[in-house]
Amino acid sequence: MNKIHPVFILIMRFLLGFIFIYASYEKILDPAKFARDISNYHVVPFGLENAIAIILPWLELIIGLGMILGVCIDANAFISGGLLILFIVLITQAIFRGFNIDCGCGLKEGEVVGWSKIVENMLFLGACYIVHESKSRLLEFYPKSSL
């Protein structure tokens, strides 16, 4: 990953950070709606969607802030990549089960699950991979130790 200019990686980091912060905003303000969106996927045991609706948006906010501020970039890129893989799996199963539900992503109000959401999340996942594997970083204030 040394062939990608560090400024481009910095821009990707900032974009990912802003996307995660923006996605967390509505979920933090209305966790009950987000819990209903989670429940619509029919994969989480009853009652657990409330805990997820409270914890996940704050995790997204912390990831976004960490990406922008340059704190623990490797960890933030790794965790956000894991979340994106989870989102891709959940959206895919909803499509195959024929659900016509709000994705609950927080990026666009009322957007239903579909292949475009999977492609969008795969692009974000690719950006997370590039940021994680980058060797030269700009504005990284708490890097991973070399040990």
C-alpha cells in the first residue's frame, strides 16, 4: 500500500470518519427508531436490539472521531471494516428473504435494502482496508507501537 499517496489516504480517512459520524447522529437522537430498524431484519434475539441500538451508534461516533483525529487508526479501520462486513451480511440476508425494509444505516432517510447498499458498503470496506494497510500516515497522533 505504499504506492498510494498519503494525502489521498488522509482524505479517505476523513471521508470515512465523517460518514460514520453522520450515520451515528440520527441513531443517537432516536434509539427507539433504530431499535425498530434492527428488529425488522429478524436476526437479533428479542430484546437485544435495544442494547444494540444504544451501543452501536456511539461506537460509530467514536470510530468516526478516531479516524478524523488520527487516534488509533488501525483499530478504527479494523473495527469499522468488521462492522461493514456485518452490515453487508445483514443486508444480503434481508434481500434474499425478500424484506422491503429501511436499511437503518442513518445515511439516507427511508432508503430500503438493496444491492446498491451492498456496493456502497463494499466501497467503504475497501477504503477501510486501504487505510488499515497504509504504511505512511499523515496526522496520526496515537499510532500503533512498533513492538
